Amino acid sequence: MPDDRLAQAPPAPEPLPIPVVDNHCHLDIDRDGHAVDIAEQISAAARVGVNRLVQIGCDLGSARWTAEIIDQHPALLGGVAIHPNEAPGHETAGDLAEALTEIEALSAHPRMRVIGESGLDYFRTGPEGVGAQQESFRGHIEIAKRTGLALQIHDRDAHEDVLRILAEEGAPDTVVLHCFSGDMAMARECVRRGYYLSIAGTVTFKNARALRDALAVTPLEHLLVETDAPYLTPSPHRGQVNAPYLIPLTVRAMATTLNVAVPTLCEALSANSERVYGPW
């Protein structure tokens, strides 16, 4: 039988004392069969201290939608890219170059501040798709450098190749590891290179000890927070639909791991987000 609990929206957590940014969400994606009410999502987030969001479009359709929606809501900035799992399909169709050209054109919107999420995903795409993913990733790196926008990276089971390709191509000025999933050694290397680590609800999972260890060695000035909504809902609501208003659960878990006061962490997360993306 279906679990009715999973279909229910989790209750709002205690508001944060200082507003922060959800630096990666997908407001165009629904997981419960109902269209997302964008205005209500933004309002619910603001009520708990999440007053700015970065909407990420990761295929051509969602990228075009993102370019439209960020004009309608001042709380939103945008990011656009071809997700690594989409790249093999474009290669097969022979239009990867054209898709990247459109992504760069969409990124010219003044409220578009991110090229991403691009990167590598060796979990869902087999060896036959690796070449297309790497070609697409290199193309996005170049777009980020040409436009001066932050690069948000999707990295799943591909840590070594992500770092290698960034070194080979020369990283953009601002690099964000979206939903960081590396270990302590990778966290230290990313910090050494000046990258930002964006922490998602996975940090609250019982089996995420390695991620918490990585977080613990990361300086505050290199940290961001995200939902990746509607995915990766933090505990104790894991498995339910995620939304930006649940960010406080992740922030408080981060503060516990880092052994810092919640207001101190909120101040750092807000300042880092403005440094990465500019003013809203």
C-alpha cells in the first residue's frame, strides 16, 4: 500500500534567525502530480528565513522556463545548463553544440547568474555516455568563463574526473560543487582551489558520516546551502517532497557538525551567496 505520509507536505521548521539563500532548486519539477505553486513556494520559504532562491534549469525546456520565471519573481535568480544525463541524447541527435549555444544565449539574461548544473554523472549514465558528458562539461566550463557567471557542478560518482577536467580546462573564477558528495580529502582539495561546497539535505541522513566529516573541515567562507528541491528532503522527512522552506533543517544540521552558532552560519551562508551570485 502507498505510504500516505510521503504524500503530505512536511510541517514548516523553526525559522532561521538570519535569512539565507537556497542556492539550488528546481521549481519547475513536481513529484506529487501537482503543478508547483511558485508564489506559495517563495512565500513559504520566506516565512522561515529563506528569502532568496536560485532556480536551476537543466535541460532546454526548463532553461527556457527559468528565463521566463525569474522575471516574474524578485526572490529568484536563475541558472541554465544541459544536465550531464541529457548530454548523451544531444550527442546522439547531433545537436549538442546547438544546445550549448542556446544555453549561452539564455545566460545573457541579467538575472541569470549560473551556468549549471553541468558536470559528470557516472551513476545513471553508463560508459557509452561518458564521452558526451565530458564534452558537454568542457563546453559549459568555457561558457562560464566567457560569461563570468558561476559554474554549478553536478558530480555523481565522478570526483576524480570532475577535478581533472576543471584543472585541464582551467576553472572559471567561481565554482560551486552542487550537492557536494565528496570525502574529507576532496573537500580540502576543493577549498585549496577556491571552490564552494554546497550542502544539501543529505548531510542530515544517518548514513552520511563521510559527508559530515567533509563538512567539518570546510571553512565557513567556502560553504553554501541548498535543497535540490523537490529531491533530497532532509531528515526527519526523507522520502517526502522537498521544498525551499525546509532549508532550516539542513542549516541547523550543518551548524551542529561545524560546532558554530546558527546565526554565525546563516551570516556566512548569506554573504557567500551574494559573493557568488551578486545582489538579487
